[in-house]
Amino acid sequence: MSDNLHQLTVKKAIEFASKQGAEPILKAITERVKILNLQINAFLRFDPEKSFPLSPVSRPLPLSGVPISIKDNICIQGVETTCASKILVGHVPPYDATVIEKLKHAGAVIFGQCNMDEFAFGSSTESSAFGIVRNPWDLERVPGGSSGGSAAAVAADMTVAALGSDTGGSIRQPAAFCGVVGLKPTYGRVSRYGLIAFGSSFDQIGPITKTVEDSAILLNVLAGHDHRDSTSANAPVPDYTKALNRGVRGLRIGLPSEYFVSGLDSEVEQSVREAARIFKNLGAEIVEGISLPHTPYAVAVYYIVAVAEASSNLGRFDGVEYGLRVPAKDLREMYFETRDQGFGEEAKRRILLGTFVLSAGYYDAYYLKGQKVRTLIRQDFEKAFQKVDLILGPTAPTPPFKIGEKIDDPLAMYLSDIYTIPANLAGVPAMSLPCGFTKSGLPIGLQLTAKPFDEETIFQAGHAFEQELKLFNRKPKL
Amino acid sequence: MAFDIEKIAELARLNLKPEEKKKLEKDLESILAYVEKLKTLDTSQVEPTSHVLNIENVFRKDEVKPAQVRDEALKHAPLVDGKFFKVPKVVEKE
């Protein structure tokens, strides 16, 4: 057991720490990070000294002694937080994000900050200003993005679990690429206070874990209303772990015909269809050919509305109050130069695009049109959920792609989020979990989507599926 | 469509290096060409979605509460003068 402490799940880490304390776990993963991070670059910062001064676990808390790693766009008091951008180097938040406060109160150990696409703009973690992240299953491939560091760290057993954020798939797509479990909760389920904003009407924080059970354990801690985030929902938080063992008998699971179309890799399709058969064998009712007719428009809506919100949110980075400042002769020039030198290429692309769609003369044709089609996409889900309890599909159209393969073609990169973006547009919860491997050994993820605030049904089905295949036992060779 | 990158960069308060200007302009034109597909949908009877939860505005009392954030916030500022953020001059003398 003690030789494999780095492999502990949240569930097992809680058990271990309650008997033998947290230090052996921290030592095991610290050693692993020291060796593996040189290659994988999943962590931007981790300070074993700061992770350790833990008082011995005196009273049992829900996450006593469990190390959790944090995506670098979630504010931690007194610790540099950069969104993997040069413009935020030296930015030390004077407060904790609500999720950090909740983790600390639950007894968790904040263990390092994970690499990401700059400002969460990307699907491959290649846009980080501090170096790319490599996929633990194949070091020549991307881990997905934007929470690529969080997903790679969990997959490589460099941490027990991690937090990511998801604006268009940034938790689920890297979870699929790295063979781990990623949950984007319902919009409003988890407070965004202290999450550095990208698309404020889309962003959600969620857990990236080794198992579905761990995901439920973490959501129990993270979820809930927060008076500091006026968009957080004042809805009751159930005990999500109670849903795990309900089984899938009687659940109606729909396969949207718009998801199984050209562009979907044949090995991914095969694996997801096999998953549907497994659900059927477990007692679920599979409903073929449900329709989400506006799926083909989702990426276009997203790259209008989300970038509009992003350009507005990134207006605050001007060199005045924190982070980078490039000295200049006057204030105006300081803004222009700081933003030129501070932002990377993808950030500039999205700022320009967002500024354009909001600019006079183009607002109605782009931004307002995008918001209207967003309504149509929401209505697609509302209609589908009259017929089914869950929607099953692939998380990403392909297995993890090669480093450099899509970096020069932004549109190709954006289209890798075709299956994840709709859930953000509609605000519904969705989870990616492993469903198989390609012949060459790359992970494949499936996505389960549920009605707003019905994460329980996702946990219920996800756990039943996971117990059937037990894919979490398969580990990358590192 | 002709995308006037100079004008948009000006609005976005963003200097662009000459070598990146061309590529960004080309990328943005191809993205805008892609989103043209939205125009094929009739949305004349559709309400826009600005927020998915349909929640009501949240009000609270405007009360003064003690806070120690000023010193903390100034500690990591690029340049300060006492209790102020310091910036270069805004207007040049004639």
C-alpha cells in the first residue's frame, strides 16, 4: 500500500489520512511531481514546504489531509496566481476564491497550481505563456485544454484530484484526453467568486478526479450558494454520494443523431456506441436518434458570445493595479504596450474578435444574433430532456492530437470543442468519463449531460458504468 | 468581409507587432466567415439569452464594513504613491 500512495483516490486518501495522517501521501506525490513535472509541466508552481505545515488531522473533516491541486486561474490568498499569462506575473490575490475557502475548511491541502491555456483560451494547453503540457499517455500529444495541467496531473498520479474551470469544455475535453473524470456542474451550482473571469455567463469551476465517486465527494464540498457571486444559485445541495449506487435501471439515455456525424473519429464512435450497449445491459433504456438540431451552430455562437464577454473581462488588465506594467511616456501608451507585451497570440485574437462583435454597427448582426441562437440551443436541450434523463455522446471528436497539429489553425482548434460547448451555452451539467482506449493506447472519453441541477443522475449513471469497466486501474507508463 | 484590424486594435487598447498583424487579420476573417452560418437561421421570433438561469437581480443593503484590503492591494501594485496607485501622466503639456 505505502508504495502506491500516489495512486490514492480522494476516497482512499480520506481513509488513509484519518489513520496515518496526510504526510505520507504528500511525500509520495511531491516526489513524483519533482521527477515527472520536468517532462509533463502540469504544475506552474508547487511548494512542498507550503503544502506541509498541516496540523495533524485532529477532528474529522470531509477532506482531511487530501491534497487538491488548483488551476492557475483560481485565486489563492497570498500565492501568485497568473492564468498562465505574462500580464499577471507577480499578481498575488489578497483573498481566497470561495472554492479555496471551502476546500480549506473541509481540511484539504492546497497542493500546487496547474498549468493551463493562457486565460483558459484554448483546447490544448499550448497557449500557456509558461510552456506546453504533455499528455501522460503519449508525451508527443496534447493533454487537451484549457485545464490541461489539472487533467495531466491527475492522470499521472502527481496529485489526488484537481480543480479546473470550464467555459466551453475546458474541464471535460482535457479529462477525456487524459483518461480521467471531469465534471462541469450546472451554471450557478459552484460559486465563481475568485475565479478570474473569461466568459462570465459560461464559466463554472468543477473537479477533475480519478473516479466518479471522487467527483461526487468533491462536489459535495464545492457546491452551494454564495452571496459574493450573484449568479450562484440558491438551490439546495443534496449529498451527491448518495446517488452513486442507485444503478441505471429505468434511466432513459438518449443518443443525439447530430453527434454521430462526419468528423467523429471512428474509434471514438465505436467506443461510445459500445458504452451505450453497456448501459443497456445494465438496465438503462437507450433512446436512439433524439435530436439537438442546432448543434452545428454551437461553435459559431460560442465564438461570438464568449469572446465578447472575454474581451470585456480582459479590459481590466491595463498595468495599473497589479501584474505587468510596461513603462511608457503617458498613460495611454502604457495601456497599449502593457497589453501588447502581456497577452499572447490567442488572447489577442479573442480580444480583437470580441471587441469587433460588440462594436458599433456589428452588435446586432453578431452579438445579438449569437444570443438568439443561444436560446435555440437551450430549447433543444429542454425538448430533449422531455424524452430522456441523460444525453450520451462523445466528449471530443478525436483522441488527443499531436502537439503543434492545430496550433496554426484556430478554427480547427475551436472545432475540437464541438461536443462540449453546447452544455455551456445551455448551462446544463455534463461530465466526461473514460470509456475506452484507441488501438494505440490513447484514452477516449464519453460525455453524460443532464438537466439543470441534476448532477445526481450523472453520478448515478457514471458510477455504474465506471464500476463495470474499472478503467481507472489502467495507468499511463511513466 | 474586410476586417479593419487597426481600428479594432485601437478600440481594444492593444498594440500589435507588425508581424502578428497579418496573421491575426487572416485568422479573424476566417472565423467571421465561419460564423456567417448563423445568418441562415430565422431568429426574428426568438428572445436573446443573456443568462441561463433566469435569476432575479440581487439586492443588498449598502453598508460600511471594516476591510483591510487597501494595504494588501497596494502591496503588489506595479507603482504606488502612499495610498494611491501611481500612473504616468495623462495629458501632455502644450
